[in-house]
Amino acid sequence: MFDLEKTIKEWKRKLRKNPAYEDGDIEELESHLLDEIEHLKEDGLSNEEAFLKAIEEMGELESVGSEFYKTRTKKNRPTPLWQHKKWIPILLPNYIKIGLRNLNHDRGNTFINIFGLTTALICCIVIFTYVKQELTFDRFHENSDQIYRLTFQEINRPGARHFATTSPPMGPALLETYPEIEEVVRFRFVDSNILQHQDQQFYEYGVAYADPSFLKMFNFPLEKGNAITALNDINSVILTSEMAEKYFGEENPIGKSLTLDNITTLTVTGVLAPIKQNTHLHFDFIISFQSFSPPPGYPVTVESWGWVSFYTYVRLREGTNPDELQAKFKDFLVINMGEDVGENRILHLQPLSEVYLNSDLRNASTHLLTGNRGYIWAMSAVAAFLLLIACFNFMNLSTAQSIRRGKEVGVRKTLGAQRSGLIRQFLGESILIALLSALLAIIFSIPFSKFVSSLLGMEFIVRLEDFKFIIPIFFVIGLGLGMISGLYPALVMSAFKPVKVLKGHFFNKKTRFDIRTVLVVAQFTIAILLIAGSFIIRQQIQFIQERNLGFEQDQLIVLHMDGQELTRRYDLIRQQIESNPHVISAGMGGGLLDGDNGSVPIFSRDAEDNEGYPMNIYGAHFGFFETMGIEFIQGRGFDESYSTDSVSGIVLNEAAAKIFGWENPLGKHIQVDQITEGQVIGVTKNFNFASLHREIQPLVMFIPPTNMENLFVRVRAGTFSDMLTSLEQTWEEAVPDFPFHFRFLDEHLDEMYQADQRFFKLVTAFTVLTILIACLGLYGLISHFILQRTKEIGIRKVLGATALQIAFLLSKKFILLVAIANFIAWPITWHLMKSWMQNFAYQTDTNFLIYLLSGLIALTVAWLTMSYKSIKAALINPIYSLRNE
Amino acid sequence: MYLIMLSKELMAASTRPLLLTILKRGESYGYQIIQDVKHLSGGTLEWSDGMLYPVLHKLQKDGCIQSKWVVSEEGRKRKYYSITETGLGELQAAKAQWLSIHEVFAKIWGPTPQWAME
């Protein structure tokens, strides 16, 4: 039997479940329903029929409810809060609300987490840009995968070398022999030149000669001029847009002339568009190759097969297998250079993309830019370390936080939450934070990279166009980070037993193993590793800079004069310079002792075999050894009073003498390839004429028939500016038509270690960041730790513990962890640093004290971080800590 | 009489002035108002009964009408609504608007457009 009253009650109960209806609403609707039913019954319907009809007339309860809700909210919300959209999982809004509430409530932790992650991610972006930049050198050329550089390797002999250069006839001959080769470009760099336009005169260090096909093979578009013909004619030159502005300002440089070394007139045939991409080819001027002739006195021509000084690039036809082609080169060498060369040399094709990062080849970095694969690895490792530390912070703090979240978990579980749902919730929260940090990092990476670049003097500014890589990658990284760092806390928290948690018991106190412990140890291991690493790198760089090079590098000025002038008028110029009261002595030399030496086979009739050893050669003149303060073991240096010295005097260094195995080398015969021959007049102690990355090589010195362009001047210590003014005056009297160009030798030599310096700066910067993030984490951790033990602290104080004792008690455990981290970090650092040191032929002794010191620093910093919190906790009046519930 | 179903938008726009007009004649309660609307419109305006109440509540919230609970002689509780000064104002404004629109349509859709008479 249909019971109207009961049915209506049932209907009302259903309405009450819908939060849109409030009591008054329901009663109003009920009154309406009753009226309607009454009315319908008058029409002769039964109770049941009338009820059903009235309900139908009333409309769908859900949507009517929505209308009720709408009248009540201020905002124009399309659907009420509880009516979740189909694509949003149930409870998601609640999770977000609770999540945000938590972030807001625990601002300290939120700050540490987001700050740490963001910082780490910013560093990652910057490092990522740097690495990407280093790895994508020279990729912008069309067909860059078909372009190769020829490298020339010696085999089967002691001191065999691998050159990044080949001889000038090699390229054209290859082009003629092999149809697989489509184009060849030769490059010849010149140390320095004076260029002049009207009254503007500068020393230039970026002058190169190149074949006409240069503009065809490489994508350096011309802003002005015709790319096809620009380098065809003799004495034509193209210049970069910066140089065009430097010499010609607003004028159009095309067709204008530049004077090279006061002799040759060059005609400008092209201006390059600004080069924005990264390329190892570093130049300011390109002169047509036809204009190139060997410097005076060089016993070679551009047809000399033995003159291995030319960078040669080839472009292969599409589909050519470089290995197959390279295999054919042996016959080529035999035909063109003879059986002996064919057997003992290998001509390689080095892919263009590998050129930049291969700095080991001889001549590879004298005029071209090179990178360092090791540093790329190191920077990537640092980025990974930083991320790891930030992640560990995240995991640590989230687990520590779980104490407060415990109640929430308990309530949720009681109300029927599944563990999987809770895991999803907590994972979601950490992913949210990670993504937020990724977003912040992306926003801040541009200004930060600018700051870092200017700080370190390095070019790795994050550009907007990089974001098309960075955004998707960092979205994925953010997601992954959130997952990884959130998983452990999520698993821990979701496993809480509601009964225990709601009573206030969280962890089983008996479990000694605590992943937080492991994470803190790992963090500080990394921090100590980096601290010790940066100390050692610093020590090594200092060691290199302060090392006795075998000559006195202080108070040594190098005056440079291009062309033949200095050599021709050496005696006079030297006399005049030495007459300056600030000058102690002066002597002419070839290179700047920076490793940019020639190297030729050295023969001797007096040697056991007369096969010829490849040795470095160096041109020096009267007064050079005295000025440099190079010591002799035997014999003497070049001296005006011996008439034969300038023709046949040979000075060896110790290493060279050792190769020949002579007990008394004086008077022994030496033939320097086809350049000169003579007798040994002296043996110097080994001095460094190249970077300390390499061991001192055998060196043969003589007064060369070629030009020397550097005058080494030893000056008295005193006021720098007085000395320079006075020296410039003397210079102008002596050689009025040459600009006064000087540099300090020690500064120039330091440039060889610039890459190391930068590496040091970078490592230091990131070390500081690492420590900062690690300490922030520690700070957060100890805060929670103290919170957990507030009562204990109060009771201890009441029972008479001093603040100091309590502070010690609180930080004891963490100090112990940092100490443990030391023991893990030391051997790893030792091992890593040992392999880094392999970069240097001369290595500093690493003292164990350095390790101890870095450990101590980590300990101190950690202790200071904690002591603020723990002392504060220890000083609190127990009344408050005990009353607090 | 044939049925014209009004579009949702037009319904929404016209309900408020309609309710105000009914209430202007004197206070009334939900069920009665719905009966009035049905009667007056001859079935042109069809909505589910429940939908009326949110509109009434909205009107009340906006201050156009006020309400009170009254217990009838048979002991049935009913919520009576009556129009306020604000409501009268709104009704007047709405009326002016609707009439002006009506006039326009009447003019252009009328049997003998005025411009044809000249």
C-alpha cells in the first residue's frame, strides 16, 4: 500500500543529502508538493499517481539544486563545488585545498623546498645551456655532417704527434684525386698583424687566410659583398661586422682598402653578418688564400708537403663513407710524400662536430676555440648533485612534516580513504611543488644566467629560443622530481595506522634505520666532496701560477713589432730600449713561451742514429737568456762577441740533450731540419715554454733566419705608469712608425689557465650553493626534530639540564652524521681529484689537511645552522614547552 | 491555441518581470504563483515547478521581494512573497524595456508597415 507521508519523508531525506538545499528550501518545496498533490487528487488521481506526477513537474532535483546554489553564491560559478567535473578526479579540489593550506601553514618548509628546488633547477638550466652550447658547436652549417677536418698523425716513432693541421698542398691534391671530395678549404692563421685604414692603426690577432670556397662550405653569410667572388682575387679581404665598424664606422667598407703590416694593400670585398652561432672558427679577418706567402726566412713554400701548419677542411659528397675514403689515403700519402711517410703517418678525417671538443691534438687550440669534454662532464655532475641535494631536502622535510600530517592521514583513513588514494594525494602535492619550482626556475633562469655569465666572464646566457627545449625537458624533470622525491614520504605517510596516529604515536621508535639519516649523510658527502674539490683545484691553480717556470716571469714586458723591422734593426732598437733607465735588459725572442712553437725533425751527425727526432724549436737572440733569467747547465747563451753564434750557434734544453744521450753536448753537431745547422754552445736548465698541462719537451734554440717579433724587456720594479710612459717615449724615438704595443708576460701566460680558472670559479660557485641548500635542509630538519621533542626539552630543563647541554643533545646526532659523511667523501674526492690532476704534468701535493679542513668547514657550517634553532629551543622557558598541547 | 516554446535565454530574462507582475497584484506563495503563471500564459511558459523557487530566492536576495512564513487554517505552512519598493522600481524599468522592444517588433512585423501607408 502506498504511504504518501512516508514517501514524502523519504523524498525529503534525499533532498537533504544535496548540500544546495537548505532547510527552508526543502520545507517550501514540500509545501508546494503537497499543494500540487492535493490539486491532482481533485482531478481524480490516486495518491501514488499524484505524487509521481508532482515530482515530475518539480523537475530534476540535481539541476534545481544547482539553481538554488547559484542564487546563494556571489561568484558566477557554473557548477557547485561538490558537483565535480567529470575529468577532475573526486576529491582533487580537496587535495589541492589541503595541499595549499599545508604549504601556507608551514611556510618555512615550503620556502626551503621551493627555494632549494628552484635554485637547483636554475643551476641545471644554466648548466644545461652551457652543456648544450658546448655540444652543438659548428652544427649550424648546412651539411655540417659532411664536413671533416684533416688531421695528420705520426706513428712508429718516439714523441709521435697528432696534428690538427696538415700541409698546404694536401687539400688541393686530395680534391683532385678523390671525386668523393667536393670542396676543400685551407686556413692559415697569422699570429698578429698591423692593419691600417687612413689614420686608424691596430694590432689584430684574428687574421686568417682562407680559400675562396670558405664561404661556400661554411654558413657565414655576407652582409655586404658577393659571397661567390669575395675571396677569389689576390689581396681581397672580408671582415666581420665588428671589424667593419671598428675601421670604417658608418661607411660602407666594400671597395675600401686596408693596409696590412704597412706593406700590402688589401681591398675589402665583403662584410660578414654578425655570427651568433657557436663555432670553433674564430677570426676577424679572412684574406684570400692566394695572398698568402710564407714569412721571410721560412724554408718552405705553399707547395711544401712537410709544412704541417694549415687547418684543412673537406666536404664529402653526400653518401660518402668517410672510413672507406680514409682507408684510401695511405696510397695517396705514398704517392705524394713517399714510402716512408705513407708507412709512418695517418691522415684522418675528423668530423666537424668533434673538432671543438678535441683539444688534445697539436695546434688544435692555438688559433681555434676548443672546449673540454671533462669540464662538461664535471658541470653535468655538479648539476646532478645539486638536484639530488634539493631532492633529499624535499624527501627529508616531507617525511619530517608527516608528523603533523599524521592526523590528517588518520582522519582520512578513518573516513574510508584507500592507501592508493593517499599515495596519489601526497605524490600530487610533491609534483605540484616540483612543477612550481620548475616554473619559477624557468622564469628566473634568464636573469640568473646573465648574472653568472658576467660574474664568471663566460658566455652562457640562457636565450629565449632555448626555451623550446628547456620547457618540455624541465616539465618532464619537474614531474620526475616530484615523483621521485615524493614517493618515499608518500609511502611512509600512507602507511600510518589510523589508530596509532590519532593517538599520537608515529614511528616505531625501535627502528634504528632511518632513511633521513642516509639522506643527510649523502647530502653532506656531496657537499664535502665539492668543498674539498674546490680547495684542491684552487691549490693546483695557485701551484701552477706560482711555479718556478725556469725563468723570471715578473717584471717582464713583451714589446711586439710586426714584420721584419725588429729583426732588421735589432741591435739599434735593443740599444735604445736598454738605454731607458727603467730597463734592466732586453732580448729578442720568437714566441711568447705559451706553447705556440714550431716543431721539426732534429738530426745530428754525432747521434747514435741519424734518424731525426721531432723537437720544438725556438728562435732567440742576443740578450734573450740574460733578460729571461734562464740558467745554463753547460756552456753559454748567444753572445755578440762570438761571430759564429748568429749563424751556427745552437742551444739545447736539458730534455733535448737527454734525448741525444750526450754526456758533454757542447760542440756537438745539430741540424734543424732544413732551417739551419750548427754546434751546440750551451745547455739550459729545463724551463717552461708551454702550458704546465704538459711536461717540458725537448727544445732547440738558435738565432733563426726568420723574423722575430717580440722584444722581451726586463724592467725595474717601480711605478708602473711612469715606467710605461717612459718606455713608450723611448719606443717612439726608436721606431716611430710602429704602434707601441706591450703586454706583461705573466698575464699572457695566465691566459693558458683561463679554462682552469673558470672551472675553479664555477665549482666554487656551485659549492657555495650546494652547502646553502644542504644547510637549509638541515635547518628544516632540526626544526622538526625540535618540535617533536619540545616536551622532552621542557622536562630536561625542569630537571636541571643547562641550555648548552640541551643544544648539544639536539645537534649531536646530526653532527655525527656530518662526521660520517666526511669519511665517505674523502676517498671519493681523492679519487676524482687524482683523475683531474692527470690534466697537469705538474701536480701539487695534496695535503691530507685539505680534506680535514673541508670536513671541518662542513661541520662548522652544519653546526652553526643547527645551533641557532637548538639554542633557541633550549632557552625556551619550560613553562611554555610543557604547557603547550 | 498552439504552444510556443520560449528559448532558454528568453525564459530566463522574462521570468523576473513576470513574477514581479504577479506579486504586484498582492502577496502570494510559490504554488499559487506557478498556477498563475500557467494560467496567464496559457501554457506558453513551461518550466519545471522546482525551478521557480531559485528565481524567487534570487529576487528576494536582490531585495525586490520579501517573504514570510504563514501557517494556513488547515495547518499547512506556506511561504508568502510580496513585492517591495525596489521590486516595483525594477518592474517599472523592465516594463518600459519590454514595451519598447514590443513596440519595435510590432512596428516592423505589423500587418501594414507604416512606411507603406504614405
